[in-house]
Amino acid sequence: MTSPMIVDPKKLAASGLPTHLQVLISQLVKLANRPVVKGTPGRGIRSIEVEQSTGALTITMTDGATAVTPALTGASAYDLAVAAGFVGTQAEWLASLHGQDGQDGTSQLSPADMNAILASAEAVADDAVAALRDGRRNSADVVKLITIEDDTHARDVLTLLPEGLNGRMAPEMADHALAVGASSLGPLLVGGGRDLLTMNGRSLIRIYPDGIDFRRTGGDPGDISRDGWAKGRDGSITAQAGQHGVMAVDRFIDRADGVRLPVAVVNGQTRKAVIVSGFGQSNRDVTRMADPLVWDTPPFPYHGFMLDDMNAFGSGTHRGGMMGWQGVAVQRGSRMINASEALRGTQDVASAAFARLIMWDGPLRRAGLIRSSAWGGNALRGSSIGTGIWRDSAGNTTQSWANWTGDIRQAHELLTAAGYEVEAVYIIFTHQPADWETPGATYLTDFLTMKDERETLIDMDFPGLPVQWFCDQASGSGLRSGTYEGGKWPSRLAIVDACRPEVGGDNITMVTPRYWFPTGAEYGQTSNTNVIHHTHAIRPIWGELVAHAMHARERGIDWRPPIMSAATVSGFDIIVDFDSLLPLVIDRTFCKVRPDAGFTIAEGAIAVTDVRQTGQRQITVTAATDPAGTSIEYCWRRQDANDVLDQWPICTGAIRDAWTAPSCFDPAGRPLVRAALAYQLPL
């Protein structure tokens, strides 16, 4: 039995041969090492008889056929053999000529075999590219793109998983990959890319600094498109992994008006969509700030949409798009268009939330329409006719409320018309400053009534459509006299109580307090004179926290920030227990904080002398005098003589739980944390 043919894959890869020839050689080696195929039986010599008088030979073959050689003249073959040194009789010499029966032969490669091998290699590559195009997976949820085999192992070098590409790095190259990786690829191309895989002189996979591009099977003639998009015969467009903020491969189509939409149905599966609806006051994606935007276009440019009703951009006049119309009757368009930040210069929390949320989706990422219907500076119930985000002083619903109703209806209509299945309305509610003096019980009752009315309207329009509320606790203000005066607002406590399941229902979530979000100067200002609106720089982090809460609710997992739940007095010590999903951490780094870590006693009448952690979910606060019969507060106080005007709210604290996550969007690399809520307990 012959030894198997072995080709060293490293030497093959270093040979400089085109990739398709390397694939062919590997296929041929595999074919050569297949078990022997039984072919036509061979022929051997069974006997040879010599006519002594003439020297003629009668040869009988193993299959019974015979042949007679012509008579010989001169010396016989035996004579020549003896002359050459053979020792033995003629019979012995003849016996020495008798061979064994021939072995079965093997069939040879025909041109058809060669063509089949080439076709198979090309089909593997085409199928892999097609899988990249539409997210198709095999039974193992893996599409093998490049595999290297030798006599003992088969190694998958490049594979496609549902969430993107996965590659194997040779261990001996790991330390030097960055230094020599470029030289192992094709020549540097215009635009900084290099060919990673070619076939028949055409680029199949090309790598760029921002990700991988590839040629889609059946694509247009020419090269890979320079913007990372490849267009196919059916008109659909494929985005590559890592391109344009898209974290996995997806398919899109250009509408006649030039708007690019994710394909509604892929492999028989209808794409889901959500309506991300903001409501409340100016911090709900209305106010333009003076600091630069983190991005000009959100990192989902072809999954997120806004209504096409933007007016001219200018100070005080910018309306529509993701921002809404702020209590002014909407001048509605008739389309949804790709979401944009640059047109209005407002960093949108909701767009960051949606962008982060769909990163957890599978290959078929959701579409979403993002819209804020908020109205800055307005309470739940206005103090005059026509004011208020919900009702005015006469009890009538306001234009802001009507806008919100129309925004949700139009969002659902347009998403459905595009072929998507709307699966939920996610309401991001941000409020409280305009109600800073409203009694807590009044604010709580009004909020819950408003919530019920909104859910009833949605159910009337779209029966059975789920609604989820995601709320935040206002930060209070920075140093400012006459209005706000810090963060001792009853409404800040009321919204926390509204988010308890036993109060607000099982479809409302408190995401975060905002006291650890810095404030900043508004558009047109030179200094932070407003001290209540959060900077553009912090809003993507805020949005990411909302996304984590959304994702938790989608998976049926609790999300709630820590909150004081009980307090007992022991001498001068106040032992404070927290309701917290995870153990607590005293962390003085995630925001500015005073030595009291955010705690006050008797609303500041008794000094705090020490704060320490005495249990996984317990903090002990020491008072300067006996605190019995008073109260303890966390991040809930008025400003005092020690406060200064800077970017931080008056009420900040150092308590959070152990949950943390890296930010996907923050240029400064700040981590996400789950800070404790402001609250007050009696002693």
C-alpha cells in the first residue's frame, strides 16, 4: 500500500500561488489519498513455451490469450543470457522470466473530474459569500469560509457565526501578527485595503482598517464597492461586518426616493421593529448644548429612522426629525427617513439606546423609528391654558399630548408600510424639573393617570401592542438661586415610587438617577448658566444605560438601581439597608462627591461625620449628634453655602452597586455604572 500524499499547508500558503490554485492542490491531494478504486483487472504472463528448432516463443497470458513471436535467427535469448552470466538450465531461465499476476489498476483523473473539483471549490466560496449576504447558517450555526487541512488535522481559519466573523491566528504568529500581518496579505490597494482572498483574479474578501468587505455571489461586474456595500441582482445591498456601525452582516434596499431600508423579509423571516418614543421635558432629546456632538450620525444609519418633517435648522426654530415639535402643531411629512443627528445638532439619548439595543440582536437586526414628543419647561399639568405636556390648567389635553399621539400613530403606519412587524412601543420618559415644587402625592397620581391614558390610546389604535416605560430620576440642578435650588424635589421621589411594580405596574422600569451626569452650557451660551441640561458628551452613556434596561426587560431579567429601603438608629450610627440587585460599592470616582458620600441627616441640620460599608447591601452613616426622630436622605437636598457653580448637580453621591459595563460609544472610555437612587427615610 502506498503512503498517503502529504502537502504541508504552511509551505503551500507560502508558495505564492494564487489562492484558487492552492484550493485546487488541496482538493487534488485529498482525492489522491482516497481509498483505491477497483478498475479493470490487469494482465500478466502465465507461461512461455520455446520452439527449440526455431526459437519462437508461445506466450500464454493470465486471461488465456496467446501470442507467438517470430522465429529467431542467431543466438537465442537463453544463449545471450548465459553469455551475460546466467547460470542454470533453459527451464530455470524461463522460470525466472515468469511474473506474478498483475494487480487491479486505478482509474485516472479525467477532464470531467478536474472540472468537478474546480466547480466544487468555487461553489464553496460562492456559498460562503452568499451566507455572508443574507445571514444563512448551517446546522451547526457556522459557515466555514477557509479551512486548512493536513494529514492529521483540519483547522477552520475563517468562519462566519450568527454575530459576525471569527478567525484563527497561528500561535507562532501571535506575537508578530501586527508587525508582519500586512506583508502576508495582498499588496496595499487604493483606500488602504488588502486582498484577503481572491479567485480567478477577482477579490473575494478584502480587509480594511474599519472591517472586511467582500464580493457577493452574483454581484455587479467590477470590484468590491469602495463604500463597503455590494449590490446584487435582486437589488438588495449587503453591508459587511464592521462597516457603518453595523456589527453583523445585514441586507438593505434603496427605496425609489433614495432612502436605504433594511430588507423586510430575509429567508422567510419578517424583520421586527420598535417605536422608540420619548416624552417629557427638554432633557428628553430637545436641548442643543454647546459642547461637540459625540457623533454626527448615530451608529445605525440604516436601521434607525425618524419622521421626515424637519424644518430649517436655526437657533430656536429647529423642529422635527427625532426631536419633535415641542408643543407646536406638527407639520407632518409623509415618509420616514434614515435617522440623522447632524441636521439639528442635538445628541439624542434615544438613538444611542436603540443603537446599543440592536447590537444584541441576531443576524436580522430590528428597525426602529425614533421620535421625541417632549416639550421643554412644561409640567405634567400646565399652570395656564394650553400649557403642560399632558393637560393644561383647565384640564384639557394639550398640543404636546396630541403631537405624541400622532407621532406614535405615524411611526407605526410607516414601519408597517415598509413591511416590518412592530413588536413594541418603548417610551423613554424624562421629566420632573417643571414640577419641582409639586407635592409628591400629586405628581405620583398625575403621572400614573397620564400613563394609563397613553396606554389606553395605544391599545385602541393597535390592540395588544406591548408598551414598556423607561424612566429616570432627575438630577436636580446645579447652583442656581430662585428656581430649582438643588435637588430637594418631591417629584424626584414620586417618580421612583411610580416605578415600583406594585404601584406603576409590571411594564415600567427605573433606569438610572441622573445626578452623575454633568450639565453644561446650552447653545449660544459661554458658561454653564443653566445647570440643568446634560451635555452632549454624556448622552450616549445615558442612552446605553437605557438599552441595558431594555435588554434586561426583553430577557425577563430585573433591572433596578439600588435604593434605601430601611434605616435604624444605634446611638449616633444610622444603619441603612438598601434594596439592591448586587452588592454595593462606595465609589467616589464616577462623579463629584462630598465627604458625606451624598448622605444628609435631618435635611442637613445634623452633620455627617463618617460613612462606611458594613454589609454587602448596607451602609452605616455616623451623625454628629443623636439622629433619632429625624430623617436620612441620599442625594436629596437643597444647595448650601459649601456648593459652587460647576458642571455637577448639587445632589451627587458615591453609592452604586457592583454592576458595571464598558461603554460602546463614549470617546473618553468611561464605564457604565448603576448608581443608587435619591431617596429619604424617616428615623
